Amino acid sequence: MKKLLLLILPLLFASSLEATSTRIDVLDYDSDTGISIYCIAGYAFTTIRSKTNGESSLTQIMRKHGNGGAMPMSCDEYRDTKPLKLWED
């Protein structure tokens, strides 16, 4: 009986938990190069879409930290450090 109760209790509490979702925002996009910058969970990521087959991969943008180290770049840091006319003519 204890084992059955231990299996049922978590199910009762799980239904009351709120589902969490991560918001994804597009920070930048360049159709000529196929480069996109996204904000996912507060951190900046980039994708480069291939012109031949359309494949892409997601890569986290890193910033310099200390002597040769790297730390993930936050979306706010990306917005603050990017040039105003990054991909404009």
C-alpha cells in the first residue's frame, strides 16, 4: 500500500505545477548572409543558414572573460555591444 501511495502522490502534485516555457525572440536577421541572432532564456544564440541546402545549427554567442576565458553573452549584453548599423547598407 505504501508503494502505491508513493506512486500516486507525485501525480497529484504534478497536475498543480505550472508548465514553464522559454520565450525565443529574434534580435537580428540578415537575409543576404542567412545569419540570425536569437534571445533564448536570456542568452544570445546565432544560426547561419546554408544557401545550398538550408541547414543550420544553433551556436551560443560567447564573450571574453578574464585572460582567455569565455562566458555566455546575455541578450542585454548583445544589444548593448552590437553596432547600430550591423547589417544595413
